[in-house]
Amino acid sequence: RFSVPLDAPQTSGVYMLHCCWSGEHVPGSPFQLNVEDNMTAGMITTSGQGLREAFVMQQATINITAPRPGLFESRQLCCTVVGPDGHTSVAVADRGDGKYVVTYMPPNTGIYQISLLLRDEDIPGSPFPVQVFLPPMAERCHARGPCIDGEASAGKPTEFSVNTRDAGHGTLTIH
């Protein structure tokens, strides 16, 4: 009597299992093995700034973790990025261990929708709304005011303004 461990195939489908004793099929062999895929969209997780915000003409990154590799190649998992002007191309790197890196480069500002689907079922959070901004351009900021022009008195408050309207998305810090 033999107990035979069997690792089921990674993808669903119908497989033939040949069982032989001394080169001869045992009765009933080959056996039909119906493999069902029990992976669900809820088993896939995502992370990365590219799911929250991105900048025009700069690469945005999404990290995906799934139970196994090969899902994009087999077209079971797909990603689309759609912006105000239509679809934006994506590139997928399969690390071979169930981890994937998706990159895209939005051409314009606006709200983009990133859809991640496992066999036509949205993964948790999909579609992701992503705001695409102009990249920060400090050279387009304009600072004005008495202290900027070199006029300030010790111990007296002063003020100045910084116009960032044409400088893209960013954060103003004063040191």
C-alpha cells in the first residue's frame, strides 16, 4: 500500500493522472483530475503611491501580492489605467513569487481610474481613483514681500507671500 502526495497544478483545468504499477496502468488509469481554482479576488493585496496619486509624465508604481506567480501572463489578473483622455499603457513585472510591480506614466492631469481584476472580478478597492498632478516645479514659484526684499526689523513680525499657482502639486515649507 502506497500513500502518494500530490501537488495539484497551479491553474484550473482538466488533467490526466497516470498511475502505473511496473509499467502497466492500474485499473481505471489514467484518471481524470478536475482542478478548480480556489483563488479569489479578496486574496490579492495592493500598495504603492501609484494607487493614490501620480504626476504627469512620471512613472507611478503599484505593488501587488497574490497567492502565486503567472497571473498576468495567463491573463487571469489584469490592470487598466483610464484617464481623461482614455487608456494609459501599463507595464507589469512578475517577480516570480506572487509579487508583481505595475508601472504607468500618466500623460495629463486629472482623475484616473485604475482597475485591477482577477477573472473579471474587482480586487478589494478597485477601481482606484487616482489624482494626477503636474509635478512640483519650484522654479515657477514667486515669493514677494518686505523680508524677501531684505527689509526686516529685529523683533518685529513681517510677512511675505509665495505664489505657487503655476508650480504644480507640492508642499510649501519654510525653514
